[in-house]
Amino acid sequence: FYDKWESLITLNDSELEQLVNVDKKVYLIGLFESELMNGGIGQYLVNTDGEFLNETISCLKNIGANKTASILKKAGALKAKNESYDDIWETKSVELDELTDTIMSYSEDYAGLTANTYQ
């Protein structure tokens, strides 16, 4: 998983748009895990502007990381229509931190689950 993820993070936007199937799923899950571990759910939402949110939630469900998928969905729901993810990270940081802590307590093995699902 991590070798594949590392090969994908160097792709430019055009190349990323062309990813399909397993490569796209590995990219989305790897991106989520990287941002989560580096700065939490708030950082993930801000750095991606929520662009991959629904697709990432779907990927997490597909690999069996249902608890994480549910929490990530709750985090996305904190944003009102007229707000940006920067806004919610600023105004709802306590909630985002609590959701991050909850996800971290589950210790779902994204790499292992992904590898088992898409081998």
C-alpha cells in the first residue's frame, strides 16, 4: 500500500484525474491517512477543500473502515452551504479535534484493509 501511495503522490493534477480503480482508491485513502496523521480531519478538509470527501467516505466503507467513514461524514456535515472548510476549521476546531481523536481511538488499519480489499 505505502509503496503504491508513494508512487502516486508525485503525480500532477492531470495525471491524478486519469487514475482509475484501485490506484484511485489507494490515492484517496493514502491522502486521507496522510492528512489525518499530519494535522487531523480539519487539515484534510482544508487541504483538499473537501473535493474528495464523498468518494473517500465511499472508499473507506468499501475497505471496511466504517467507523472512520461515519466520523468523516460527520466532519463534512459541519460545513454549511455558505462556509468554506477554512471557516469551519477556525470556528469548529473543537468539534473537528474531537472527531479526529475519535477516529484515532479506533485505530483502523487503512493500509492493511486496503491491501486486503484490493489485492
